[in-house]
Amino acid sequence: CCHRHRTLKYPAKLNRTGLGHLLEDERFQRVPAIDIENRELLRREILQKQREDTSDHWMEIYLQDGNIAAEPYRDSVQAMDHPAVISNGTVVTINDPRVGRMRTLAPLVDLKETPGDPSGPAPDVGQHNAEVLGSLGTASEDGSGGAPEATDGHVPAHPLSDVTILDLSTIQAGPYGASLLADLGARVIKVDATDRRLDEGRRSTAQSIAEPRTYAGKEGTQVDLQTPEGKAIIHKLIAKADVLLHNFRLGVPERLQIDWETCRNINPRMVHVWMGTYGEHGEHASRPGAHPIPGAIMGGAMRQMGRGMPPPPERVLDMEETVEATRWIMKSNWGPDQNTSPALATGIMLGLRARDLTGQGQPIHVTMLNANAWTNADEYYDYANRPAIVRPDEDIHGLHALYRLYRCSEGWVFLGCLFQDEWEAFCRAVGREDLLADARFSTREARLSNDDTLVTEIAAILSQRTAAEWEELLVAADVGCVRADEALEGDFYADHPHARANALSVEVEHPFVGKYLRYGGLVELSMTPGLYRTSIQVGQHTRPLLREIGYGEQEIEDFGTRGIVQWADPAVGGEP
């Protein structure tokens, strides 16, 4: 757009932007499941149209439509003033004894019955020494610290072996969050809609092995929740489950009868987790969300795109410059879904822990805005005379001379040299003790003030040897340095000895597609290890799940014939 940059979801009604004729173009009929060439053609058509007016103009149209996800890009401090952030209490104000009145983040997740308390400031180092040391006299002699013990001495095979989660969420953030808990041994039942309720892009996943990461370790069923019989099926599953996770827009859970009140009446111990983009309150509550939206609002994209982006409002871009700028900006907006997944897993674990203490379930709300704010938590504080946010340089090589990428005679390294003793060790290791006596570089403040000069000095030094040589030399001197271009991410996880030695990737075998590598676990427990399983077919376990909750073969066949449930073909992995 002219003047500002924004992110939006491909709308069902391109005619809202005057591009309705593209809906009839056979090249774009199956969006988003179209080839790269046609996707690029469509992108250019949309970009050309956006260039005709300002961001404010387009945002007004998108807001009027109500079904188009779009937001201007902001940095973290600007994000604190977003209406949804204010309406949903994502930011709170506290009094800090060092800086005075300060805005900062509320707790990561909203537990409705056992909320967190964000009211206090961070303590000074050592502030509570007396209290902590005094409390040692009351600790139990066995070192347990008063922690509750298992009453029967039972140690489960895996951390969450006794937990059942109904995963009704879609796309990435929710399913990935549930899969993290499947890796800890939880029984996760992935409930998908039947094909007649899915758009073509999502329906295609049912034709083969489902998303390898987000469906890993789960059981799968397809149920039409818009039918009375489908609702009855899900209610039987709710009665047996510990957790229900969904990300439906407001009002939909009530229509599908999976809302908190319905679940509580069926199973008072249910931990009911809702993930939304904006939150439940305010004018944005019913607006659609998409992966790029939290990154645009909450500053994650701005943090990663470098100081040269987005281009200043006064600069007029031609079409090729617009294409390149949007490519750069969208590449910077990586991670909003994935950032939300650990927050969801955390919320579920907190809900289960609270249930252990109270005996009752509760509703828990997690927003993508809050989860992505916490990803950049070091930026989320605002007070009088707050220092400016530090962004990467124009080439996204790093934040400053001692925390950035450098080109070597062969390859690249990342240098992480944040502390004075590391700076001194670096200078000695590279044979440049003279830099220690240079007033321009004698302190952290001096180095930051002369950052461009120091970048030039270090670039000249590191250009004299290969990346591998510098890594070996500097690591031996206790300086953070690693070759940065040794392998692409996939190759690293597949082939690198470190990845294999630390189980960052593990081999699994699917009965239909055979052996493949998948990611290992995020955490490892010594007594109760993780459980790393293959992905599944959509609807793979529909039949056995229906039998488990009391349905007979004749009923199951009838449900299938009428489209109330659906199962994967046994020829491609479905379970009979």
C-alpha cells in the first residue's frame, strides 16, 4: 500500500478489492492449493491493486467486510496501544521502584478460575536473600520441599500417560501445541470435520499422511459436528477426556455444543482451552485471524525485518520494488503459529496442575497476540524515557558488532560476544590486544557508540580464515562462535552428528508411507521419557474410537453412509 504496510489473508471475496474477476480465472480456482507460478501471478495482481491507495483506505474496506484478516505492522511498543491488547488485558501497568509507572505483559495464559498475579515488579538481584535463606529451616529433611507425592507410588511410562486430550483445533498453532503433549505420552484424539465440511485445500490432507508434525502421535477421527448424531459422539468423548482444545471463532462452540458450559455439565473436571487470535473482548474479538496477524501486530516481524524495512512512507516504490519489499517483510514474519503452540501446551499443563489441587476443571484462554508478545518479552516494557528498541541492521546480519554474522575467507560465522571478559578473550585469541587499549572499544557503551567502526575492524579480522578455523579457535577461548552456513535446517536435523547424538531427530515408521525422520522432543525427563510416534491419516481411528465409546457395527456403518463420520480407507492406513 501507499504509506503503510499490512498483512492480510487471501479473502473469499476478492471483489471487495475490485478483483472479483479473478474468482472466475481457472488458474486461481483452487487457492491456496495452486502451483508456485500461478500463486506469484495472483500475488502480483493483488499487490498492483493495493498500490492504488493507502493502507487506511484498504483497512477500512477489510474491517467493513469482517471476514478478511488484515493489520498494519507495528513494533512492540506500538503494539501495547492496539485496541485488542487493551481490551483483553494483554498489557498491565505496574509501579516499578526503578523506573516508575511501567506497562508490561500480563501472564502468558488466562486461567479463569486460578488466574496469575502480574502486579509486582521484578526484584533486585539478591533482594530476597534473607527470606529464602530463612525458609531453608522449614524445608523437609528429605529435600522434597513439601512437594506432593504420588499416593500409590505409581510411576507412569511417560509424563502424560494418563491424560486424554480432544484436539478440535485446526491449521498449525493448536494442532502443534497438542502434538507437543502427545510427545510426552498424552493420548491426543484429533477430531477433524468430514470432507463435506472442509474446503478443498484442507480436504487434500485426507488423501495421504496428514501433516507430519501437527498430527504426530495422535489418533484421528472425522465427525460432522453440525449433526445431532455428531454432537452426541463428541459428547461421549468429552465425558472420557481430560482436556478439550479448540480455536473456533466466538459463537461457534455454542452452536456446535462444545462450549465450556456444555462441557462442564458433561464432565466437571474438563480443562477447556480456547485459542483465539485477538481475544474474547472488544471490537476485534469476532474478527478472523491468520498466521501473519500476530507477527504484524505484536512486533515480531518488525524485529526480524531489519532497519531498512518497511520502506519509509515518503518513498514511492515501483512494482518490482514492491514485490521485493513484500517478500522481505513476509519472510520476516515467521513463527506466529509456532510461537503460540508452546503457550497452549503450557496452558493445558497449568490447567491440569490446578485440577490436581482443586479437583475441578476450568476454562482457559490463550491468544496468539499474548503468546507472540511473550516470544519477544524482552521488548515488552514501556516507561518514561525508555531506550529505543534495537533492530537488526539493514542486511539482518545482527544487532551490533559483537552479536552478528560475519563472512570469513570461506563460509560464515555467528559471533556472540556480549560480555567484557568475552571481548577481552576475543581480542587476545585473534591477536588484536591493541583493540583493548582503544578508548573507542574499552567499554560496552563505547563499543555501541562506535559500532560501525568495530564492525569494519572485526570483518577484516574474520575474513582472514575459514569459518571452521574461527569456530575452533574462538570456542577454545570461551568465545561464542559457530559456523552459520554448515547446513540448511532440514539437513542439520537429518544428518548432523549433534542432532543425532541429542535425539533432535528420531526415525519412525508409518505402516503406509514407511520410515521417515521426525523432530525429537522439546524436553526430556529422566524417569519418564517422551514417546515419539509417527503421523496419522485423517480419520484413521474413527471406527475403533466409535466402538470404544459404545457404538455397534451397524450404527457405525450407518453413520458412515450418512456422512456423520468418516474414516480413512484401510488400503492407505485407516484402521478397520
